[in-house]
Amino acid sequence: MANQPHAHEDDHGSLRSHLTGYVLSLVLTFISFGAVMGKLLPPRAGLLMIVTLCIVQLLVQLVFFLHLGPRKGQRGNTAIFACTVFLIAIVVAGSLWVMHNANLNMMPMQSVPVGSNR
């Protein structure tokens, strides 16, 4: 029974892991902010950099704060999270596809000149 509190504490992370996650999040945020405000990169490269840093920031927060990962106790949570992300991606992609096709297949509006009495 003496190992119970210690195992429970490890599930929620240590002070060191939380500080590591916090510092990594700050560094990634400052890099993103600096890239945008400094206008150091062309727009396309800047966008690619921001998206990449966003994904890295997401992974840092998932691992260090939500404690999702490959550990034995977290596999179920990680699998549920992965399924949720997959379903959200399907819904978003499907919605964009439907809206794109609806836009392509809309009948063009006939423009009537202003002031004409048709």
C-alpha cells in the first residue's frame, strides 16, 4: 500500500515534467510570436513555420500536461484521443468537401443592371 500514493503521483506528472512543459510552451510561443512580428520569413514559409510550431506545441501540451503517451496506464486515453481527432478530421474535411462542391454546382445569379425596369 505504500506504493499507491507514489504511483498515483507519477500518473499526474512531477514538478519537473510540468516545468519542462511550461518552459517548452513558452519557448514555442515566443518563437511563433517573433516570427510573426519580426516578419523574418516570406508569408508561405512563415505560415508553414507557425503551423509546425502549433503542432509541436499541441504535442508538448498533450504529453506534459494531459499526460497522454505510450505508458501502460495511458494507452486507453491516447487511443480515445486519437479516435476523437480522426472523427473531427472526417467531419471537417467532409464539411469542406460538401461546401466546395455546393459552391461549384450553384447556378450563377443573373445580374440585372441597377436602374433597369425588367
